[in-house]
Amino acid sequence: MEESYGLQDYSDGSPVFSIDPVCGTKVEESRAAGKTGYAGQMYYFCSRDCQIKFEEDPGLYTGESKGPATPFGPGAAG
Ligand SMILES: [Zn+2]
């Protein structure tokens, strides 16, 4: 009896899921209400509302918007 383990079989039989970045819902990509490409990444949404929110401010949900914390302080010596 042979049993293989530790092998991921990426066949096209199983659905692929993504996390809706707006509300955190698990969305099946082929059934997503909408999708948007941003910064080389594709994002899937559970509803049009979430897609619209994302498109209004993608950085807010991808963590790329400039927050208050910066790696370099404004008073760096030059
Ligand atoms: Zn959503």
C-alpha cells in the first residue's frame, strides 16, 4: 500500500478562495461579485459595495497608504 503525503495537488477541480480585503470575508474567486487589480495583485470581493469601497481608497485596505508611522523621522540629519 502506497500513500503519498505532503504533496499539494493544485488541480483545477477545487475552488480558489481569496479574502475580501474590505470586510475579510472568504470569497471564491470564480464566484466573486467583483474583482479589482491593484499594485500587481488581484483582489476579490463578496459584493459590489466592497469593491466600490476598495476602489475609492485601495491603499486603505492593502496597507500601502501612508500612515502616521514612518520608517524615517522628519528630523533626520542631512
Ligand atoms: Zn466584502
